[in-house]
Amino acid sequence: MWVCHATQSHSECPVLGGTARPYARLGLVGTISATHTRFMTTTLITGANKSLGYETARRLIEAGHTVWMAARDPERGRRAADALGGQFVQLDVTSDDSVAAAAETVAAAGGLDVLIKNAGISRPQAPAAELTAADALAVYDTNVVSIVRVTNAFVPLLRSSAAPTVINVTSGLGSFAHVHDAERIESKVNAPLYTSSKAAVTMLTVQYARALPEMRINAADPGYTATDFNGHSGPQTVTEGTDAVVELASRGGAGPTGTFIDRSGVAPF
Ligand code: NAP
């Protein structure tokens, strides 16, 4: 067993070699074989007080990672973090001030390697012709504008990481390929605001990946999962629903960027 510490350069780490890059925070833990390398990261998850965000935190903490469990409600967020051994930070993805304060807190505590933008809403939902501009602004602020707001606040922290990773939690309902495939459940759903918001999340992922090639920026579709989001109607468990996100969060800065995956692998846009 060996460990590459924060003070070691890339070339000093026995399994990596190559360019000299400081390993701020990132502890590399594993056997002498590079194929068994395990990257210990500091990760922040938005909307981590319950459901898919909470399960993602549980799995990453269980694997040994440090996890900031961000939530808009301090009481519920702190309770969730205490239950799992995570660190709590207040973060409402619709508030510039809240997001900026959370970034300051995380920066002061040592920085960030993995940013998981999980918080999202499905409502308000109504027949298409009854949807209002206010409905659209509410869904887009939480699901889409938040991607820009949170990315903007945390990219400076990620720039100090040796393995900067961004994961945007999107949905198959935002995939043009899936909604046109009569065999898939996504083709049976009519929810103009939610589906189009997630199509925007996926495209934002592609665009940020192009703009920031030094980071791994990918989108993950949990799949239809039983949570409060859908009245627990989904057939998947939260563990199944977090497979794609946990996979992306565990790559240690390796792998492709600008992709869209689900728990079966690369998914079509
Ligand atoms: P959920 O049970 O409704 O949980 C959503 C989480 O987001 C909660 O922690 C919620 O906090 C948080 N949130 C909502 N608005 C927020 C805000 N303004 N600021 C900070 N946090 C906020 O939903 P879920 O099923 O876990 O879904 C998580 C993500 O997966 C979403 O992005 C969703 O679109 C996506 N997704 C879900 C499914 C599915 O079938 N479940 C499928 C595909 C994609 P509060 O507790 O304070 O409300």
C-alpha cells in the first residue's frame, strides 16, 4: 500500500510519472499496481440532504472520500451530513449569495476536486398550454441557471485541483434521442419545462467541457428512480440511480469529457 500525498508532485508519485503537477488535497491510495489506484477526493454535492444526492454522498463517503453535503435548508442538511459523516454547507442553487458563501467556506477548508450539481425540481407541471412564464422561470432557475451560477463560483477552486471533475445531473428526458425512441419511457412523457431544462443541462455540459478542457465535465442520467421527485414511482433504487454519478466521481480526473452517461454507459444526446 502506498499513498501519494498533497505535497508530492505528479512525477514523484510512483504510479503516475509524466508532467509535474501538484497534488493539492488529492491523496492517491492503492496497491503498487496503477490499475488499482484509488483517488481520494473532496467532493461537493448540491441537494444532498435526501434522495439521489444523499445516496451519492453515502456511497462516496463509504469509499473514503471527503464530501461536502450542500443543502438549502440548514437543519435538514446538517442532520443528513451528521448521519453520514459528511460536512454540511448551506447552498441554495437559486441564490448568488448563498452559492458564493458556500464556495468561500469550501475554499477556506482546503478546496475541491469534484463538483456534483444534483439539485433539481420537476414542478410546477401543468398541461402545456397552461404553463406560465413564471413556471418556466422557476424550473429554469433551479435546473439550468444554477448550473451557470454554481460553476462560476466553484471553477476557481477546481482550478487548484489535480483532478478537477464536474458532474451535471441531467435526465434521459432531456435526450432528443430518448424522447424520439418509441421503445423508451422517455417518449411517453409530456413535461415541457422539465424536459427542456434537462436538455439545456446536457448542452451546457458539452459547452463547458469544450471551454475548460483541463477539467472532466460530464453529464449523468440517474434513470427513473423512486424518490420524492416522482412520488416514489420510479422502478430503480437510489443506489441504482446513483451508479452513473458515482462512476464519474470516481475516475480521479481520467476519462473523457463532454459525455452523457447513464448506468449502462455512454448515452445518446
Ligand atoms: P428529490 O428527491 O426531489 O431531491 C431533490 C434535491 O434537490 C433535494 O435535496 C432538494 O432540497 C434539492 N433542491 C431543490 N431545489 C433546490 C435549491 N433551490 N437549492 C438547493 N437544493 C435544492 O429529487 P431526486 O430524485 O433526488 O433528483 C436529484 C436529481 O436527479 C435532479 O436533478 C433530478 O432532475 C435528477 N433526476 C432524477 C430522476 C428520478 O427519477 N428521480 C431521474 C432523472 C434525473 P429540498 O429537500 O430542500 O427540497
